[in-house]
Amino acid sequence: MLSARWSEEILREWTENLLRNRPDLNRERLERTCAEMNRAVPDAMVTGYEPLVPTISLQDADDRHVLAAAIECGAEVILTLNLKDFPTQQLPDGIIALAPDPFLVQVFDNCTEAILAVMAEHRASLTRPAKSAEEYVEALHHGGLQVLATRVAGNIDRI
């Protein structure tokens, strides 16, 4: 079973990085997104990890809080675009770091019908602007999910 988990620090870091890379986005809107994420997944917030942070050694000390939160909640996967800062040899047994594309491809391959249904529902909810199935797949590709986009394109009539 998949369970999304994050901490306030992870949400804050995610928001700041997104605003730095996408100045066209609005801070208040991202804060509403974080609030919606917390409402949608009420048990996702990880707390109590802070004492672990100084005991962790990673290439980038600023990423220690992520691994500490993963350890605290018993995570098996750290989902990140920043794989270089989570080298396998520095992760404890039972925790791996994966980029979003291979992770989502695994989920898609294991739950194809459910994922296609969710994607169809999501695409239908997009109204500003609406997206064709082809535009939806292109957005996945543009978002760095190339392999997932290819898998979904093979089922384009179902989204």
C-alpha cells in the first residue's frame, strides 16, 4: 500500500524551490495547495523526526531532515528529483531513493486500470484550460515523466 508522507519542513522547502524555479506561481495558491494536501491525506504529516537530523550524514546537510522524516515514519522510498544527494550507500537498509518517473511507472504497471481512471477523472476536471488527452500526455512528458507519458500514450483513448 502506498502512503504519502511529508513534514512541514518538506512542504516549506518544496514551496520555496517551486517559487524560485517558477516565479509565475503564486505563494498563496501554493500554500492553499499544501493545506489541501494535508486535508486530503490527514495522516501524511511526519513529526518527531527532528532529534534524528544531527545523527544523519548526507552529502548535502540540508537534506538530512528528509531522511530523518523517512526514518521516523518507516518509509521505504524517498521520492525525489535530487537522487545525487541521497546515494544508496548513505541510506539505511530498507530505504531507497527513486525519481518520480520510475516510481510512477511502477505504480502504473501495478495498477494500470485504477491509474487510467484517476487520470481520466483528473483530465476531465481541468477547465482552465481544458486539456485534450494528447495535451495531458504532453504535460506529463514536459513535467519530466517521459516513461510514464509513453505508457499513458499507449492508452490515450482511456484518459
